[in-house]
Amino acid sequence: MHEAKTYFSKLLARAHTGEEIIIGKAGKPYAKLVPLSPVKERVPGIAKGAVTESFFEPLPENEFKPGNHSYVNKKGNWKNEQNDKSRYLF
């Protein structure tokens, strides 16, 4: 691990060229540096026509009532407010 800290910029450069680098700690694999996949260029207008007029209509009243919300809990699972009181709301 100490050696990886010392030569981090050189290791990043090697990973950028396509090499996968395993970093060890106490003689065991600890982390892997890999190159990022190329990012596809975004195409403007790809969703043109996908948003209909109904998107702009007001939401129904029951959307705003307590107990009618979904969220992701601490374990990363989707829950409904009615069946689980330990919640993370976004």
C-alpha cells in the first residue's frame, strides 16, 4: 500500500493506458486500478417526443399525503413508507 501511495500518479498513468493494477495490503489483494470505459457522446434530442403533455399536469392529491411515499432504506432496498418506518428519504 505504501508503494502505491508513493507511485500513485505513475500507476494512474499505467491504468490509463489500459493496464489493470492490483494494489495489495498485508500481502493480499486490496484494490484494483482499471481504466474507465470510454464515455459515449451524448446525443441531444434522443428523448424528443417522450415527454407528453400529461407530464405537466398537476399531481393527484394523494401524492402529497403522509404515508404515500417510497424511498431507499439503509440497505439500499426500495420500501414503502406504510410498511417500514426506518427510512431514508431523498
